[in-house]
Amino acid sequence: MIDYIILSVEIKMIDHVYQCINKSFIVFGLNFDPEIRNGIVIKYVSECRGLRITIRGQELIIQNSLCKFYHGYNHINFTYTELLRTKTYLEEFLGMSLEDAKVKSFEYGVMINVLKPSLVFDILGMYKNRKPQEMSYKGKVYGVFYENSTHKIKIYDKTLEAKRNNFNLDFGLLRIEKKASKTHLNSSPRFVDNQIYTFGDICKRKTFQLLGDDLIQSLCRIELNDVTYYKEDLTIKDLRILGYMQNYPVRGLVKQYHKKSYEEDQKRFREILSDKNQNNFDNFIMSVIEVIDKVIIN
């Protein structure tokens, strides 16, 4: 479930670093190269199986996809046991504990097998009053994302993204991914007794369960837009509500200048879509829940 991460741990000052020597050096069995800015060495950088490892003063920074580090590519669901194994391997390799390494940021998510990923993200509508933003490559839309000041959610065709990186998959994969600020997570009631500050906090099974719940809750808050679906008993007013609620500029104007009517229409809009949500989206949600359960248990 945990994918991209940035960890920071304090280390003993290395003489080579202290003196800002403009030459490569070897430590932790890795070759670190200097990075220069305005003629001054600002840090030393190395790479270990896809992880970028940086030394800046007394700070060691580890960043990138833990799943790629473990599996070679992040096309497989990264389980709780695999996270613990990765932590142990890194600690043995670096010769230090990462239990108290500070977590600067991280992303969490899962992959599910689907025949055609676009059938899922094509019908995704508003999330917390924000419309979906397209993810595209060379003019081809391969997913959507939602972003606000506290978190970002991405739902996209992992098969197509992998192909861009010269990694071919012979099956359809949909990636559901979320990045949230630690402040946002730690301030929510769900995490009140399970705060996230260190890598040790991340490596708790309870944390996996809470992050899985958080991901599912976010998905359930996404409205679905599919104008090809109508119930026979819809009135002309219902159809008008369906029309303008899926037209984001008009929807914004109604919300701004006719707030009471907007709230009534929004309630009716959700009622109209409720049957469709259960028919077309609940199976998708259940698939995600099943994958998350397996990731937590294994």
C-alpha cells in the first residue's frame, strides 16, 4: 500500500561532507556523487535499486518507491509483510535503525485488475466540489486526479503509465493512489490514537488499516457522472438538475448565486445517482476493499 516515500534520519557527520569536498566517496557500500550549486557542494547523492539516497550535512534522505525497490517496478500491490522486509533490509544495508526516521511525505494506494481502466475513470465526477483533472500523455487521457490544499487523489491506467516507462504489462491495471499531508491525517479523528511521524509509525499494521479506510472513504465521496443512465420516473426538473450538475461552470454559478436552490438540487442529484452508484460503482469499491484487506493481512 505504501509506495513513494521520503524519509529523513540524522547521521554522524562524515569528514568528506563536512569539508564539502568536490569528489565522490563511498559509504554504506554506495558511491555518493557531489551536486554543485553556484560552485559549492550542497549535497551528495547515490542510488540503490531505484531509491535515491542523499547526504546533506548530518541528514540522510531516502526517497522514491519502496515497491519499486522491492519488486523492481510498482505494478504489484505492496503488502504489509513486504514493507517490514524492506525496512529490515534497509536497516541491515545501512547499518542503522530507521524506526525513528522522520516521514516527510508518502503516498498510499492499491492496484486492481480491470479489463478497461477508462470505464472507471471516465464516469468520475465531482469530489468535495472539485471537478476531476485529466492526466494525459501525448494527447491521450489515461486517468484523473483531484487536488486540494491537504491531499491529492489519482485514479489512472497503470498499464499505460508502465508502457511509457518501457515496462510492458499484458493485463489491465487501475491504480488508486492518495497523497495527504501528515498534518491532515494526524488531525483527523481516525488517526487521533495512531499519529504518523516516523517510519516506525508507518510500519504498524494498524496504520495500514487506517490508511486503507481513508482511501475507501475518499473513493466513496466521488460523485459519478454518466448521462447515459436514466430512470423511467425522472421528471423534466430531474433531467435539468442532471444536466447542470455535470456542467462545472454552470454548477459553480448556481452554487455561488443561488445557494439554497443549489443545496436542494445537490441533494436530489445524489438521490438520482444513488441507484447507479450501487450498480456501477459498488463492485469497483468492493474490489478495492478486497485488495486492501489482502495487503493488510499478507
